[in-house]
Amino acid sequence: MRQIKYIFYLFGQKKTIPKPHWEKGIIGLLILILSSCSVSKYIPQGESLYTGAKIKTYTDSSFTKKQNQAINEQLKTIIRPIPNSTIFGFPYKVWFYYILGEPKKIKSPRRWFRTKFGETPVLASKRAVNTNTEIINNFLNNEGYFRSTASGELVINGKKAEALYLANVKHRYTIKDVQFIVKDSSTFGKHLLETKQNSLLKINEPYRFDNIKLERDRIDKALKINGFYFFRPDFLIVKVDSNQNSHQVNLLLELKPNITQTSLKQYRVKDIFVFVDTQDSIRNAIKARRGLLIFDPKNSYKTKIFNDAIGFRTGRFYSSQTHDASLSRLINLRNFKFVKNRFEMVNRSDSAFINVIYDLTSLRNKSFQAELNGLTRSNNLAGTLLGVNWSNRNIFKGAEILKIGFNTGFDFQLGGKINNNANSYFRIASDADLTFPRFLLPFYKVREGRNQALPKTNINIGYERLIQKGIGLAEDSSYYKYNQYTITSLRSSLSYSWRKNATTEHNFTPLSINLIKPKNISEEFVDKILRSNNIQDLLRYYKILETRLILGGQYNIVYTPKQPLNSKQYFYLNAGIDIAGNIAGLLANNKKATSKELFGILYEQYARFDAEMRYYLDLSPNIRWANRMILGYGLPYGNSLSLPYQVKQYFVGGSNSIRAFSARSLGPGSFNIAADSMAIFTNAYGDIKLEMNTELRIKFSQLINFAAFIDAGNVWSAKYNENSFYTEEGVFGKKFYKQLAVGGGLGLRLDFTYVKLRLDLATPFRKPWLPEKERWVLNQFQPFVKAWRKENLILNIAVDYPF
């Protein structure tokens, strides 16, 4: 380690590396350290460290360059083992593994560090090379490259070894014809032929063995939907007849010989047994409803809930679709700890019947939770949040869930000099939710075997009280705290949610009420506003004085398409509409008045449209490219000149948004909220929102992940209002793209399995409030200047991914 000692000596000198060459100095330093810390001396005698594999493919002129590259990439994914992780060719994890040494205790800090940061060395093996050669041969033949061959050898260079594989790839075979062979006109034969119309085996497409396996599974699923409970995919065989001259194959699908008649019968349901918190052998306390025999000794549940959840009916054919849907519904009731399902054949020679049996173990009806959190905000405030929740499952014996929650917290100034412009907040809130596993509508009926979850009706009522506290300056120049004003919010809603399949969820709220009312506005606070030199403070104060009524409804849809097998792409869509004012308009008496009121309160009128799209692409097993776009548009009309202030308006910035800017510090448009000195608060809101995020996520180890990200976006006002908080610079227009804020940075994620701690360090790339030709600030990047870091670097600490 003489080189390392010499490095430390150099660091002790006062000489500095010239600024233009500091990058080269760091790289050279890293190479010197890595070269001095070789792991070769730790490798056992007679062994070599496996460094990876190289694959060379040889094809004829019928292959294009792109096809050749695709085969190469496919072969790389099946080669095992995977070599150790490296940086500039240095196996740093193996070095950690050896340098930490073998722990003496099973549970010790050394073992933990060795497991999390180290990696067991992957040693070269000739047996692995031979096995991989066979795997490559099988893979090529399974992909339709019949008569292809492969060979491999292990190239050893001192304590390191590399595998070299040569693949001679022949012409790929395509499908000429597909036939389903049925030897009789039985019911089973007819159903088997019906499955052919949706076959995965397409004429003129390449032969792939994986598609044959998928085809057998598809046919099995189609047959099970139609009652063939005891049929299995491996009862089918596909014979391949190849033609070497035309490079085509004929596929013949038929049943294997000697299959028992049990597997070819269509089964009907005879009895349906439901055992609730009791054993199958103890058959008492029977309750019957529409063919269901329910054994519930404690009489805990109404029979209707099982009738709704279980789609099977006596005398109907068995269906795997009904089977899956019934299990999913029982689990989604969230009343049972265990849900087990089995089937028994009824021993009758004259017909084919099965009994359906459910064994259910209930969760505890009542539970209590308490949670205490500490938090910091981007506006130099810190705070605490205490929450307690009590829930009661099955409160009316119909699997209903009642939740009552209470939380309180306060935010206070963290650090810095105390001044009379600092504000703190105290919150107290309570919510009650009652969820029914059904629609509380007389005309709706559950469709058996289709809906993956029972529809839900949710009734919510909540109350929140927010007290803003300020700091006053006494005559003796001392500071004291006082209550500035109080805002109360009383809300209630009725909503329905349903899911027809695993990909789409609907939520409809026909009625939502929110009454926001100010109270206890202190004279000292009013005096402070009147003495402010900023007219915006007075306008905000008038906004606080307003009693607001939001009476409307919402609809929301969440779409997560099912990903194809081995797909590297993922998509997510969440869209909704929120409309307020129509219901109030029908109930209002003064419909012809300029300002319309309900119960003497001005009600809000607006329509708000939202959409969030996410797209993920796995570039490799350890690298994911994540993208998100958020669009929000609010259209105020009638009584409303903007969306309800703060309650329904948009904002950007913060740890889950544009991370290079503090929360609520951007916009609207090119308006500079930071330069707008306010006595109340410095929050930027808008009626229109556009946000885009892209992030490259790199899995470094089970514990440590890295990310590089770029965020962009802003908010705007829908229309200009001279009595609003903002100028015309904040109105959405044709040149909105010139007002986008852009920022980016690097992130560190610590994955503790149950909790992911995220640290994102970001800086602005583009500041929309600057003059138009000066908004890009990349040329001002000065990370070694303290003043620049203080103004431009933002560290976001959060839990889990931002999207």
C-alpha cells in the first residue's frame, strides 16, 4: 500500500492541482487507489475470478445486422453466472468482502456491512462453461434456429478468467400451418376446437417454444372457464413437422394418449360450503342462502355478504373466472386474515359434480393505531404530527369498515433569526369513514364471475381547524406569540368505487361538500396587514375573510394495463374531473343575481380536469428509466375568478415535484414570488399546471440505489383578475413554454426493505422569473462557491420514490 501512503503525503502538501486539470487529477487518483488494492492476492490458489463472457455469433447472408445484434443480446441474458460488480474494471464489492473478513458472530456489524456492501467472489468454472454451451444450444433450437450449434472455452489470465462462446446460428424456421386434432365429436372436442380462434400460434411467424407453452396455458384457461376443472396444460402435446428446404414447420396440437375421462368432463357445482372461524368437521349453525351453506357458529356475518362475494351457484358449470373473482372479492373485503378455497369431487357415477369449500379466518374486529412523525418543510418550518386511528371491521355484520381518525400537529420556525414576519401553525383534524362492500343503490346488481372486487360505498365526514400564529414585537423590543386567525373546514362526501378487472378502477363522488370559514381574526393581525407596504398582503387578507362553499362532485379513473410476459415497459394513467357549482345552482334562490348564494354563502363554480401519466422502461436488470407527466386545467366561471384558493389550486416544487425549487415557490408563470415580500405567507398557486419528470434509477446494491433526474414545469392563472394576487405575467398564454422552470440533480436511495429513505440534491437549470434571455442559468454553475450553494442547492429528504 505504498502508493496510498504517498497519496496521503501529497494531500498534506499545500500544492494544488491547477483548476483546468482537476478532473484528470481525480481520475488518476482513483486509478492509483484501485491499482494498489488488488483482490488477486485474496483469490484461493488454483482458482480465478470470473470477469464475464464474450459471445461471437456466425450467421449467413439471410440475417441482417440488426437481427444479428438482437441474437447476441438475447444470448447475453441467459449466460450464468453474472460476474461481480465493478468500477473501471475493479471488483470493489469483492474487495469489501475480503477486507472486512469473516465475521465471528452470526449477528454483528461486520456481518451486516459485509452482506450489504460486499459480494461473494464469483469464481470461474469449466463446468459452468459447458452448462452454458448446452443452454445456448437449447435456446437457439427453442427459438426456431434449428440445427444451430455452440461451443465455449474458459480463457484464464493469471487470477482472472473470461468465458468465450461461439454460436453458429442457422436459418430461423417459421410456422406454415397449425392444426387442432380432435378424434371425436365429444363436448370436450367441441370446446377444444373453439379455442383455436384465439390461438397464439400464428402462420408465418417464427417458431418459438415459449409460445407453445403459452398456448397450452391459454387453452387450459379457456377450458377451465367452461367447466373442465380437472384438465391440465400438460395433457396437450404439440408435434412439430419441419421442412429443411423451406425452413417451415407444421404444428399439430392434440391430446396425449391415455388421459382419464375425469379430465375431459365438464363439472357443475353441487354445494357451496363456507366455514367461518370453524373447522370443516364441525358442521353446525348452518345458514343457507341461494345454495350457500354457511357455518358461522358466532353468527358474525350476514349471509348476504357471502352471496355477493361468491359467484358460484348450485347447478352451474365451474368457471375459473368465477373462482378467481370470488377469491379476490373475499380478500378485498379486508375482514379475513386467511381465505382458503378448495374443491371436492362428488362421488356419483351418473353425473359430474364438485363441491366448493371456503375456509375463512376473521381478523380482529377492532384495532387501534397511533403514529408520531417529525417533519421539516421547505419554508424553514419544522413540525410534529400525532395521529391516532380506531377501526371497527364488520360493524353491522355485513363486512362494513368504520374508521375514525384524529390528528394534530404544529409547525414552527426552524433556525434563523426570529422576526415578526415569521408564522407558525397549529392544526387539529378528525375524520370518520364508513365503507360498505356494496353499492347503496337499489338498481345495481353484482355480475357474478366478472367484477374482481365488490363495489364499495364510502361515506366520509371530517373537520379541520387551522390556527396561524404570528410573532409580535413588544415595546421593550421583546418578541411574543399571538393567534392571528383561525380557519375551519367542515367536509363530507358520498362516493362509489368499483373495479371490473385488474387493470381499471373507477371512483365516482356524486356529492362532495366543503364549508371553509374564517374565525377569530385578531386586531393585531389586521393592523399588521394595514401597515404592510405590499398591496398583495391586503388582497390575501380579503381572501382569508371569505367564507367559501364548495358543493360538487368528482369522477376518477385509474388505468394500469396488464404487462405482457417478460415486458420491460410499464404504463400508468390516472385521470379525473372535478365539477362544483351545478348542484348549488339548482338549490339557489337568487339564480338571476350576479353573485349567487346558497344559505347566504357564495358558492364556488368551476370545472377542473386532471391527468397523470407514468411510463417506466427497464434498460437492464439494475437500471430503470422512469417518466411522469402531470396535466391540470381549471376553468373558473360564475362566482369564481379562480379555483378555490389553496384548496383546489395547483402548485409545484418540493420533494415529489420539481425538486430544484422549494414547494409553492414557483409561478404563476414568470411571476417572481420570492421578490413579493408578504406578511402572511409566500405560497404560489395557479389554475393550470404542467409538470414533467424523467429519472434514471440505478440499483447499486440491495441497500444503495442512485438516481439522476431532470424536472420541469410551472403553474399559471387561467385568466387575469386585477384583484388577484398576481400580475399578468402569471396568465397562461401561447408562450407558456418560455415560462417553464427546469431543474435537475442526483439522488441517493437507501432501501431498508420496508422503508425507502430518499435524498435528492437538486439545482435550478432554468429560472422563469428572470429576463427572457437570461433564464437558463447553467453557465452560472459554481458548486465551490458558498453563496451559490446557499441560493441554488436544495436537499430533499423524503420517503419512497417521487413517482
